[in-house]
Amino acid sequence: IPGLPPQRCGTIAYLASIDAYALRLRGPGQGQTVYVVSRAGVFFGSFTVPAPISALSTRPGAGGDRLLVWGPPQLFTYDPSGTLLSTRTLDTGPIVAPFGFAALPHGRYALLDPNNSEVAIF
């Protein structure tokens, strides 16, 4: 895809409102950049977030118009154009170094504990 670095995808989220994918690529210099690519393979652009990205997600049932970017312990919310809408520090409970993140219905979320592969739901 022209405009997209030739690197593997590290995490992905589907943005239904614009029929596109938000991607964080693997490799040097890619840890804080989100790339937006249409399902048809058109590069829409990229933006940088203020923390290394662990996971991307969208809110279930919210129409895919908000991108949730998990950069522990912060959860950043962006619109599809890359405008920062909010920043929130998540409660990680007993998980010392959470790795994965998934948005759940009703504002809840799940975090993966990489030390024992358990998932905690908040």
C-alpha cells in the first residue's frame, strides 16, 4: 500500500464508520504511530500517540467511530481522523504490567496479564 511502511502488523482495529483499519506496525520507530488504511487498500494517513501502543480497539456497539489506543497505563480515545478526544488512566488491579487490552460493552474492559496468561475484566 503506497504510504505504508513495508512492515508487519502488530495490532489492528476496524473502524466501521469509515470502513477502514487502524494499524500499529512492528519494527523500529513504529511503536507510537497509528496508520489508517481503507478496506480497499487506500492509505488515509497516520498519527502519533504520546505512549508506546500495546493494543488498539473500538467500543462494541458504538459504530466504530472511536479508536481506543492502549498505551499502559493510559487509554487514549481518538476519532478516525486522529484527533485526540480523551485520555484516561485505567485501573489495572493486580496486574503489574498489563499487555493486551479489549473494550467490552458498557464501558468495561479486559486486560491480559502476560506473566500468567490470565485475563482480568474491569
